[in-house]
Amino acid sequence: MSLQTALAHHQAGRLAEAVAIYQRILEVSPDDVEALRWLGSAVGQMGDICAAVSLLSRAHALAPDHVEVLLSLATMQRAAQAYEPALACYEQALALRPQSSVALYGKGTTLQRMGRAQEAMAALRLAVALAPDHAQAHLNLADLLRESGADGAAVQAHYRHAIAAAPALAAAHYGLGIALYQQGCLLQARDSFAQAVACRQDFVPALYNLALVSRQLGRPQEALAHYRRVLEIDPEHVDARINLSAVLREEGLGAEAREQYDQAYRRKNFFTKFTPGARKTVLILFDAGTGNMNLTHLFDTRATNLIDWMIEYAPPGQQAQLPPYDLVFNAMGDSDITTSGVTEPLTRFIAHCACPVLNPPDKVSRTARHRLPGLLSDIANLAIAPVRRYADAQDWDKDLDARLPLLLRPIHTQGGEGLERMTTPEDVRRQRERQQGPVYVFPFIDYRSCDGYWRKYRVIFIDRQPYPYHLGISRDWMVHYYTADMGDHAWKLEEEKRFLQDPRAVLGAAAMQTLREIGARLDLDYAGIDFSLLPDGRMLVFEANTTMLVHPEKADGPYTHKNAYVQRIFAAFEAMLVKRLAGS
């Protein structure tokens, strides 16, 4: 039978029939270069990469200047992860045919897999210049540009070129979704992820990111559906189980949430984020509760490798099986809601840990709201309300009516969620009847400034030293930075800038001394404090703990002025890690 008949089978996907014909041709003509070339390609498509490389190497030896043979051989060598030989073949093909977009694309993709990103981008740029409709070249170039932190518009342009050339290319829709998400364009990102799933219904990364974005857009039912679909396809997808659990908990489905958490962390309870060139590794301790710190921005992952360890699920002996690490950071920031299951493995770990432990658990536990007054109350120039913790309605003191006004806060909330002011005996009765879990109750102190506004300052302690983070000014006693209309009032922003630039000039020498004493008393490597200044000059402390998030602001938003001070905090944190690593 003829080579043309074999090619017809080959192009129709009937690989076994094509291979049989190629082999019969070679029985008669063992040096038939075209039969060797196509047989090599076919067996490679069938999964036998080693045989494919062998056949194509024979063809190349017979016809060293045959460009198509070189390209096929390079493709199979690349599939076998023999990147140096593959690159040599692509270079030889380009020497013979300099304008080959296929060779340039192959060269770029090989360099990409070798980690030579800049060279790969240069080759792929030439490929798309020669072949503007080469969808895969546009896709690979966009991926590289995105990973290198290139301008978002350029990244998106290449993804869109890929989609225009190949509308069903799911990876291009997915990549565009990632680029849009990184730019904060959540709705557009959601549409791109959805399109990727429409192109490939079992595309797990697209489904997973579609769930992430849906949750952030306030569409929990969509998020639940997408996470469940991910787990139908890949039951071992731990991140999907963890995030599914979080959504279930937010939707009030606590039992199922815990079940998903358990399933996730029984499968895997530590996760590594390693960066080439990073010179230190930090082991971070978490539990399955809701009191963990948000560390999204705090660690510079360019300089620090991270091992996230869900220590609650650690079996005996696991400590010795972890990757090597230099420092330990305890991220369980709210001891009042740290899960009980963490006690045994944490005690076991601390007893045998030879590395420095930052934010040690025993010191973090002192920052619980009902314990903090006892820790700080004797510091000069400081006011802090006594806090009672009531496990249930039967615990409440009988004389609360005489202590009004009072504030009530559920123990498991942050950011003022669930915070209520009680001003009448009826308020006390109603809140007591409504209680569903442990709550804090403490006196409400009028901390209004002389101009009638309420001010809440936030300072971050790094290695016990205070760094200003923000100032919220509001007409409401419950001051939330992002709902205080800070961005709508230039005078508020100017006052915040003065605080950030020179907190001593704004707060006064006495308050700065109080802050330094608080930092020393907390004795934590990372913590934050919210406070105000009373008319008599005393510092009124609302809370001080390790859960306060520090994050950069959008470059084009009203709060950009904060970023220099945010970076100062991050730099101080990095310097503190280096200092601890050096043993000081």
C-alpha cells in the first residue's frame, strides 16, 4: 500500500492502520525517510516517545537537512524532556529555514520549559510576527508575559489574539481569566473562566477559579456548584475542598463544612511555596479554625520559601518528615477560637522544635479580648475597658443594667461584625435571649474628639516596635476604615497622611511612649493595635492582637499614599526575619 494511503489514515486519526502501512513500506525500503518520519510521529502520538525518537533519529541521520524531520524529532525530544537536544534541532531547522514560525514556536516552548523565559519570549515574539494566527504561540507568549509581571494590556492582547485564531482554545480563555483576575476585573474574569469551561467541561483549573471568583462576587451558590464539580472530576483536589468548606461555613452549613475540612487535611496537611533563589524557609503553623492570620502580603515569597502546615492534622512523627526550615511562624492568631484538636500536636511540636518560633502560642493567647486588659491595664497613660466573656446566657452578671451603655461582640468575629451597643435594660434582655454562642461584653466609652468625629488609629508592631498603618475618621462610633468615607474627604486623608508621616507629632510623646510599652508588653514579633485618644490625653485601647491584616492599596485609588508606609512595614518584617535567622 502507498504512503498516501497511510497518511490518509494518519490524518483521520486511525493511527494503528497508518502504523501498519508505514512498517510495510519500511520492510521493503528501510531507508525511506518519509516513512520513518511519519511512523515516528504516529508512534509518538500513540504514547511511545522513546520509539518515536529512535525512528526520527534514523530519519535525521539519513537526511540531516530535512527540516520537517528535524522539527518532528525536536518535538518528540521535547516530549521526552530532552530539552538540550530538542533545542539543538530547532536551531538547526532555523539555520536551514530562518523564517519558520513552527521552528521558532518550538524553540520558544523548549526554552520556556528550560526556565529561560527571556529567550523564550524573544523566540515566540518572532513566531507570532511571522504567523499572526498562530494561536498556541500567542498563548505561550501571554503565559510567559503574565508570569514575568508584564503590562496587563500586553498580556491580555496576546490571549485575545489566541482566542481570535482558535475560539475553542480553552487554555487561552483560562489564561485571559487569570490576567483579568490579577487586574481586579472580576466580572470579566468570571466570563473568561466560564468560556474556558464551555470549551472543555472537565477543565479543573478553570472550574476552580470560576468558583473562587463567584465567591468573591457574592454568588455563593454558584461557587458551591463549581467547587462540587471540581471534586466530582478530581476528588483529591485539596484546595477545592478547603475553599468549599469556607463557603459552606459562611452559608451556615457548619457540619458539612467541617467534613470537607477533615477530608481535605487528612489527604494533605502541609503545602510548600518554594521560590528559586530564596535563602530562608519559614514553617507556618495553622489550625482548621477561623482565627488564623491572613498572610497574603506579609511574607516576601521572592526571598522566603513557605511551608504551610495545618498542624491540627499532624500525626506523631510528621515533624521529622517536613522539608527543612529555618524559622517557625505561628499564624494561629485568635486563641479564643483556636480549635481544641491543635493542643496535642502543637505541644508536641514546640517541645521538640530547635528553630526560633515567632509569635509563640503562649504569648498570642494573652491577646484574647478578655485577657488583654489584665496584660496592659497598669501601663501609664492607657485606658482599656474590662471585658467579660459569657459562654451562654446563664453566665451573664446580674448587675449589667447598672453598667450601661455596654458593647456586645461574638467571640469569633472581626471588623466589628456582630458588634452591638446596649443602652437600655431591654437591649440587655434582648441580646441575652438571642445569644447563640460565647460573647464578649464590655463598657462603651465615649471617645469622640473635640470636633465631634470618632477616630480610630491602627499601628502595627514589628519586632515590638510601632509602625503607623492607618487612621479612620467617622461620624459613627463604630469606625471602619473603608466605610468612614475617608476617600471622599480631602481633610481626612490629609490628617491620615500627617499621622503616617509623623505619628509622634499627631499623638504626642506620651502616647508614643505608651505604644512602645504596649509593644514590649505584648512581646510579639508581629501584632497590631486599634486605639483612640481620649480628651484627657490617655490612649484608649480597643484591641491588640496578631490578626490585623496589612495590605497594599490600589495604585490608582484614593489611598495610594498609604503604600509607602505599608512597604515600610513589610521591609521591617523581612528585616526581622533575617535578624531571627541570624540568631538575634
